[in-house]
Amino acid sequence: MSRHATKLFSDRKVSAELVGDLQDLIRHAATAFNVQPWRVVVVESDAQKEALSEAAYGQPQITSCSHLFVYCANTDLETLVSRLEVKSTEAGLPAESVAAYIDMVQGFTAGLTGDNRLAWAQRQTYLALGNGINGAKSLGFDSCPMEGFDSARFAEILGLSDNLIPTVLMPIGYADSDPRGKLRFDREDMFFQSA
Amino acid sequence: MSRHATKLFSDRKVSAELVGDLQDLIRHAATAFNVQPWRVVVVESDAQKEALSEAAYGQPQITSCSHLFVYCANTDLETLVSRLEVKSTEAGLPAESVAAYIDMVQGFTAGLTGDNRLAWAQRQTYLALGNGINGAKSLGFDSCPMEGFDSARFAEILGLSDNLIPTVLMPIGYADSDPRGKLRFDREDMFFQSA
């Protein structure tokens, strides 16, 4: 409840240990069929933040943050499902269960074509984002989810392969600005009881 | 980290107070520009769960849960932005700031046309879902995010207006099944440091 989108960060860096802890919280986000169709680029160098800042309309979070997490949807579901098969086998699951499970997931991913594939991967990415922003606060630092940036330009600057689509940004650090009030609609505006 | 997708729920009901607390955690999910483009239908009656179960391939979570949260993306962004304007004014923000803010948000939402509008609203809905599933665990009960259901049929059964698109389900309750191991890729598979 105390999480806010931080508009400006102080000079204080988030420790490598806390960054690792945050990565683990993100990694454990819910994901349909365990597919985990996303990857995150972690940007720490000032030079690269500067370069990316131009592709994010100069918003000050990009250059003032400690680390910039670039959440990318990963549309190469086939590779992910193969990896899932390996991991499931390594986890000691019975071969038949693994085969049946992988068959089911492959059936599902094969049906995700065109725009649907990216849209689905992006929705999963937002679950990872949610764990990231809540996780950062739970670990004692701040973040700012940001959709306003040029995805194609980010991919180019970061040299990403075609299957990774920059989807949402999450600069992290320690806030150097007062949180603005959270403006939320009322319970009765957002929930209704079915008849 | 201890959250798991619950495949079967016990008979124990989640109290009305806890359901309200969960709604508040969901309500405070991050949302771009504060637009909050989603609504949740809360289904409690057995008859309705039965009716919906058929449209969710008979998965036992639907009928065994205490409450079924049906997260709907809300594509009527214009109404939401109007409500945001009223809320901002009521919150005592200066009239010029409100006007500038609403102008900016209207510019953004006007650019969200066709499939992009629904895709965007659905991504925001997944942030609300993330707060819901993590929030349930933090409040001491369980949940199961579910994408496998017939959205159009749900809308019909629930009598939803056209702007509300059932996007993801979240039955809640107390688990009556052992959690399955969480299968997650390694840190190095999911994160990479930019050069």
C-alpha cells in the first residue's frame, strides 16, 4: 500500500545483494503454465542510461535511478518450453507426467500466433513487473513502472534479439522526491457482487 | 515466494472482512496514469459458480473456491478519465494541474484504438491480478490465477456490458491440495546485465 511511482531517485545505489533478492522475487512471479515468457535487462552504467534516456523522452528516472530494469516479453516460446522440459526432468518429475505436461503446453503455445503471442507474453511480463515494484518496496527501496518509451529504439540500443520486446521499464533506487497521493477509485467502483 | 496456484479448495469460506481487505490490496495496484482500467466481478453463489464452471472446462477450482474473482479489462477509458478528473478535484488538487493532467491522459487514451486499447487495459489488469494473488497469500489464504475459460460466455452469463472483457480468473479460498513445487528458471536465464 505504501508503494509509489518514484519520479526522482537519490544518488544512493541499491546493493548487489538487494538487486539479487529482487530478481528472485521477480523470478517467482506467477506465470501461465510456468512458461515465464520474459527476460529483464539490468542496466547499471551511466553511459547506457544516458543513451536510453533519449528513447524515453528524457524522463529523469532513467538517468537518476540506481539500476534500470528493462522488462522484455519473450516470444520465443518454443525455446522456453524446451527449457521447461529439461527443468521438469531435472526436478525429478516422472517422465510420463513431463511428457503429458509439455504436450499440453506445446498445444497451447502453438495456438498463440501473430499479435496474440506478444500480447500474451506481455501480460505475463506485467505479473513479473508487479512482483518487481511491490518487491522493491518490501526490500526497502523504490521503483517507478514506466510505459513511456520507444520500444524499438530500446531494443536497438540494447542489441536485443528479435524475440525480446522491451515492454515496460522499472528504474529502481531510493526516492529523492515526496510520494504523491495515490489516487484510487472506491471499492464500489471497482468490484461488484454478481447476482 | 510461498504463493502457489491452488488446484482444489476446502469448504472453508474466506470472511467478508478478508475479502474486503483483498479488494483494497487489488485496488492499490499500480496502473498507468491512475486510469485503473479494470473491474472485478465477485461471484459467491454456488449456482453461478456452477453455471460458469461449464465455461471454464469444468476445472474444479471454479466450484470449490470460496469466492471467484472475475477480472475484467474495462475499455471504456473515457468514463474512467472523467471519474479521475472528479476524484482529482475532490482530492483538492489545483484546477490547473488537474486540467493539464487530464489533457495528457486524454491524449494518451485517444491514441489507444482497436486491439491496442484492450491489450493495454489487459496488461493493467494483470497488475491488479498480481496484487490479488500475492495479497491473498499475505492475508493467509490461497488463490489460483486462471486463463483457461471462455471469455465471451463468461460475459454473457454475468450479463456484462460490452466494455468489460473477462480477462483472467482468480478463485480464492483455503487450499485443500498440497502445493506443487514451483518450477522457475534460474536467475541467469532470466536476467542479463547490459554491457
